[in-house]
Amino acid sequence: MKGVGPQRADLLKKELNIFTFKDLIEHFPFRHVDKSKVSLIADITPQMEYVQVGGKLLNVAVIGHKGAKRLVAGLKDKTGTIELVWFQGISWVQKILSPGQLYLAYGRVGLFQDNIQIVHPEMEPWTPENKDGKNFLEPVYPTTEKLRARGLAGKQIGKLTSHYLNWLAKKMCPKICRTMYWII
């Protein structure tokens, strides 16, 4: 399968007992995340658990030093600004973010010194296609630290599953469509 070489296949076998395509599609998500709504920053309260906001990325800066280092950015929409904070993967996150660009940020709402913030948000470009959020619930798949270290976090497992199901649908459609034609 595309995206799964011998090393990844061995890891999937050892870590999740996924040996076949059937095992992969039966590796069900343990929950789903609702990213179908984009909230306005002014509407966010500390009582909200998770939120998705869209806006223009402002200043991105590394603050602190050594163990207290963190990446801080601002995200601004028409109603206000919210602080985004990362404590891990700082250099990687810093490379993928471009100040001045539009982004969707999704994550857990936190409160620090009476300011609402999102810690370790998932970021993606905010485009006309996703301006109102996604039109489906996003699955969250179980994974392990070893798999995450090798680039097989829950999102990647979901992509593999989706890729396989799409391939299967294309392969099976001619047979199913011919059968359905005779039934009709």
C-alpha cells in the first residue's frame, strides 16, 4: 500500500496488530472531533473545552530560554485576537507557519493570566473550501509513541484507511454498478 513500506508495516504489526487491509479498516477511531464550526474569537469562553477559530496569523516569536522556551503567536479575526502557544516541536511549528497568512486553529481552550489561549493548536491554511469548517466529523485513531515517532500518528492512520477505502470503492464500483444495473 502507498505510504506503508516494510518498516512501517512491521511497526503496524507489532504496535497495533494490523497485519491485513481488513485489520486496518477494523482499527476503529476511539472518538470523533467536530470541526464543522468556526467560532468567532469574541465568542470563546474559558468554559469551552475545544474550539476552532480562523483568522490572520500575527507575530510569531520564541519566548523564554532552555526549559521554559515556548512559541507564541497571535491569531486575529474581525472580533479580536487569541494567543496560540506551543511548548514542544517549536522549530518544526515555526517552519510551517507564515505570519500574515490565514489559518484555522483547532485546540483546547486554556486560560493564562486571565487571557484565553489555545495550547498546541492544530493549524491548517484557511481557504474558501474550509471557511465554514469541515462537513464531517474527523476521526481520532488510537496509536502509540513508537508509531508517532515514525510518522504514523492517528491522522496518518486515518489517511491510510481513507486511501484504502477509496481505492477499494474504485476497484469494486464496476462490479457493483453492473449488478445494480441488472437489478433496476
